Amino acid sequence: MIGRLVVVGVGLIGGSFAAALRRAGAVAEVVGLGRSRAALGRAQELGLIDAAYDDAAQALRGADLVMLAMPVGATRAALERIAPHLGPATIVTDAGSTKSDVVAAARAALGAAFPRFVPGHPIAGAEKSGADAAFAELFQGRKTVLTPVAETSPDAAREVRAAWVACGADVREMPAEAHDAIFAAVSHLPHLLAYALVHEVASRPEAGTLFEYAASGFRDFTRIASSHPEMWRDVCVANRAALSRELARYRAALDAMQRLVDAGDGPALEAVFRDAREARDRWIAGRQ
């Protein structure tokens, strides 16, 4: 049982974390901390939090667990804001999509409290954001990755793992660097590509006509371009080294595809498409 949970950033992820723990009967009190009274008020109206504060000292009084759920670019400022008010046993975790930068920020900001920081990343989300998008089932059956470091308290890691298990998540662990390399390929790159395609089409003089005739293929490929721009800006900047490597690999793959298209090489194109379809089908089957 978590006595007092403080959620810094009560949006889709932070709100869903609170809702899932409440549904599981794993938390007694949920407090929201933020700068927007309107956003906190809405989270309280929705029953995601019991109380709202814009003062860190008040919010953190007696806190057992603090969840940081904001764009990764804002994480260091949030850590610096809460650091002076953490109790001697308060555990801090986060839900950021990048981990090496977050670990570095926590090490710099938290001082003696750093061993009680457990970096995490729930592999769940939606293209919509804000408290209204939050729901208790978001993490059910979805992976959450924890990236503890050598200094991380084993007790703190166990508590954070238990919280995610209570949310219904499948909890995994890996080093922060491995996490960032993996998600540059399978998450950060796809988002960048979706944004780039929509932006390029929208920039054409005939964009209205193109969008008029765009159908399910364009819709499905670009769904994630409706995601939170601030969040993905921060992700791309924070993980730019790994993302740049993935962009180079993808550019090489596109160049190879263009050579096949220019040559009219139907058999070679079909072979690539068949291999890709089979790989995707295996992946989908493994998720069922």
C-alpha cells in the first residue's frame, strides 16, 4: 500500500498511473503537483487525484512515492523543484521515454536522495494527452521498463516494480543505454517519420487535394503524428545520438528501395515486401 502518491504532471501517463493504483486498492491518497491550476482542477474533477498543490513542500509532506510524468525536457527542473522537500524514505520514479538523460539529471539534482530514484518507462500511451485521456487500464498487459543503476536502492526498485505490477504491467529491467538504443529504433524513429510525412504533404500547394483523397493507409501510418509535439520534441533532442544512427540506417534502406523503384525491379520489391510482411506477422502473433 502506498500511503501518499504525488504525481507531478497529471496527464495521460501520470493520471493513468494514479487511476490504475487506485483501482488496484494500492494507494490511500493521490496528490497532484503542478503549475497549472486548471489542469490540476480538471484532474481532481475526474477523480484522478484527491488534492492539488502548486507548492512542492505541501505536496511532498509525508509522500511515499513521487511519479514524474512530464516531457523529458522538463524532468531536470521538476527534480530540482522537489529535491529540497523529499522525506528520508520518499521514493522517486519517472515515466520518461528516454533514460540516460533522466538518470544524469537525477544524479545531479537529487544528491543524497539519488539512490531512491528508480528510472522507468511504461511502454503504453495514446496519441491524445491530458487528464481527460487518462484511464486505469492503460498499462494492463503492457511492458514497463525500469533502468536502475548501481547506486539504486534495491528496496526502492522493489517498491516501484510492485507499483507497476499493481497497475497490471509486465515489468522488465535493462541498462539505460540499451533502453535508449532500442526505443530509438522502434518508437522514436516511427514518430519522427510520421511527423515528417504529414508535414511534407501539408507543405505542398496541393495539400488540400492530397488530404481529401488520403485514406486508411495514410491514416494508419500517420496516426502517431497526432501525439504531443512538446513530448516528442524533447525525446528527439534527448536521444539524438541514437536517433541519428537510426535515421542513417533508414535513409540507407530508402535509398535501396528507390534504386529498386527506379529500375522497375518488381521481383526484388516483392521480395522485400514479403520479408517485411512475414516479419511483422511474426511480431503480431507473438504479441497475442
